[in-house]
Amino acid sequence: MNPQDLLTLFDAAAMTALAPLIALALGTLAVLACGIIPGGSVVRPIAFLASLAAAAAYCVKTLVDGAPATLVLDGTFQSGPTTAVWGLVFIASTLFAWLYSAHYYEEDAPFKGEHDVLMLATPIGMMLMAGAHDLLVFFIGLELLSIPLYSLAAFRRDRIRSIEAGLKYFLLGAFAAACFLYGAALLYATTGSLSLDVFADPTRRAVILDQPLALVGVALIASSVFFKVSVFPFHLWVPDVYEGSPTPVTALMETGTKAAAFAFLLNALAMLPNSTAGSIALIAVITMAAGNFGALAQTDVKRMLAYSGIAHAGTLLLGVAGSLNGDPARGGAIEAALYYMAAYVATAGGAFGLLALLERENKGTTTLESLKGLAQRRPVVAAALTLFMLSLGGIPATGGFLGKYLVFSVAVRAELIPYAILGVLLSVVALGYYLRVIIAMYMQSPAEGSVVPESRPTPFATTLASVVCAALVIGLGILPRWFLEVM
């Protein structure tokens, strides 16, 4: 490629589309530089927040301008309002995880700079995944997200469970990446291209999906994406990795990673044959069952929320199946997924964040036993955690309720009614373990002779993140129009 071709590739439209990514990349370099300059530890939080704020401002500008979706970088990356909303979701998930981590790593304070660099790199990968219109671009985004998360999962190097979580996530993630690359290679051998444009023409799409080699490639790519969103049968790694990872990192895995993988899955729906809608709906229901019944058996709240995340992935996958089965407006599935993930980022992010706060007070313990009597010791924390549990359970007047309503509506419109009914019933089952947390906090007292932890002052960063998460959960549940109109 000569310099003139390079200038053509990075024209004004491309630079505008890539502005959030550039802001985050420059911010990552600035945070990294703070580790080697005198007094950098003071400037580092400012650089981190400024980078996220700049990226968010560019995303908002895209929404305000109302520019239609466009392909840039020679058709490999798609930019537009939908990508911008996804970008805001990724930025929010990163911000919440970072705020909750501010006072979490007391013994690892000297390495906080490395932590911030790794965390700020993840939304770059998320945005690339959401806007990818080419399998190679998606893979680059996938690795830009995954490699920092492998390190963050093992960040608490003095804890064997954290090291084990990082190793498990790395080994299984590497296997999933290999599946994606092999699947992409098979598709390239069949179509001669890695672009999603080859599926745009219905006639050519039918010819491609009629070839066994292409179907194997699509299956391998789908299995890799299903691993990232923790869909059955690629979900078994989740409880161990989530439990061993630092809790703020778990929050980022549960929200941002899941959102990025679903964003790509919705972009790449044309790769999946329409005839697979029933099979994907069945996988979604099985995933919900595995997550909900697995959570019922847990006594550790962190593992319980890990299984809960599996169930929520199944719920979203049901909306994907509905889109495949002839949703009259495919945007209905995208709108439902965006709303669901926006509410889920606030809900699950807040729940894991408060769990990180309580974990510090309880010396690393996150069991239900440690939550008994919390309403008497920390009434505000108990009230916020109750709100998040109710939203996860889909109780009306919360963002979680309307998110589930929109997803199940997509399935009903697509005539996947039996699966939608099973999904609703399994959502009712989920209330069993969410209510256990509320009962422990409000209706049970610590066991006789047990040591009740001292309540520490709540750090400002934790308070700020929790207030914003709670406000979003209530706002999305009571006044959803402000978000829906943006889309």
C-alpha cells in the first residue's frame, strides 16, 4: 500500500468514525506514561477519566448529528448511531468497574497503574467488535479485549484463586480464538472474502450456506462468540473464573464483554441460516435453565451472580433467535438488545461493585452468611443491593423488567411462543435466588458467635458509581423513552 492509498483509507469520514477509538488509545498511552513520570500517580486518574469522557463525547456527537450508518476503512468497520450507543454502553461498563476498583486493591496499590492501563484498553476491543464488518477486524477487537482481561483476572497475584482464574480464562479463551480463526479460514476458502458483505445478497448467501465447508466455518465462529457470551454448552468456565477474579474485573467481564459479543452477533446475523432459529432458541432456553438452576444451588453470592449472568445470556440469545425467525424489523432485536444491555450494565455492574465493597469488609468472603443482618449494619448499601437484585429478577419499575419484556416481545413476534413461555417461567425461577439475598440482608441475623465485620466508610468512588447505577436502573424502568428515542 502506497502513502496515497493510506491517506485515502483514513479520510475525514474514517477519522470521525474512529475518533472514540483514537481517544481511548491516546488515553491508554497517557495512563501508561503516568507510570514513568514523577507525580504520575496523581495525574493517572485524570487521564483515565478524560479518555473515557472524550470517547463518550464523540459517541454522543454521532448520535446528535444523526448520521446514517456508514462503512469506513475500506468497508471493514461500520460506524453509525447503533455503534455509538454500543460505545456508550462499553464506556459505562468500564467506568463503573474502574470506580469500584479504586479502593479494592489495597495490597496491590503499587501495581494500580498497570491495572488502569489494562482496563482502559478493553473498551477499544469492545468497540472494534461492535463495529466490525470484517472477520479479521472482529478478531483484532476480540484479542484487544481478551488479552487485558486474562491479565486482570490474575491481577491479585497473592491469591491462588485469582491466578487459577486467569489461567483458566486464558487457556479456554485461546481455544475459542483458535476456533474463530479456523472458522474464518474455512469461510475464506469458500467465499474468497472475510467481509460480511458476502452475505448481503440473498442469492449469494443461499449458495454459500448450502456448502458444508461454509456451514462448518459458521459453526466454529458461532461457538467462539458463544464462549464469550457464556452460552450453553460453552458456559462451564464462568463460575470458577468469575469467583477467582477480582470482583471489579468480574463486573467488567459480565457487562462489557457480553455486550460486545452480542453486538457483533447481531451484526453478523446474516451468517446464520434462518433455519437455525429454532435450534438457537432451544440453546437459549437450555442456557437459561442451566444458569438459573445452577444459581439456586449456590451459597456464595459471587458464584450465584456468575450463574445468573449465564441465564441472562440465554435471555438475550432468545432475542437473537427471534430476529433470525423473521422479526418484521430486525432493528427490533437490536433495540431490545441495546436496552437490555444498558440496563444490565447498570444492574450487574452495581451488584458486583457493592459486592466488592462488602468483600473488603468481610476479608474476601462473599457468602450469603456474610450478608445476614446487612440492613442493620449498612442500610443504604442493603437498599441499593436490593434494587439491583430486583432489577436482575425483572421486577416492574426497574430497567431489568422492561429489558426482558422487549426481548420476549421479539421472540413472540417471531412466533417462538413456546420458547418465550419457557423463558418467562425460568425468569420466575430466578427470583428464588435473588430473593434469598434480600431475605439474608433483612430477615436473618448473623449466626451466634460469628464475627460481625466492622463497617468502614464507603469510598466516594463507590458511592458515586452506586448512585449512578441505581439512578439508571430506576430511570430505565420508569422513564424508558429517553433511551429508546436515542436509538
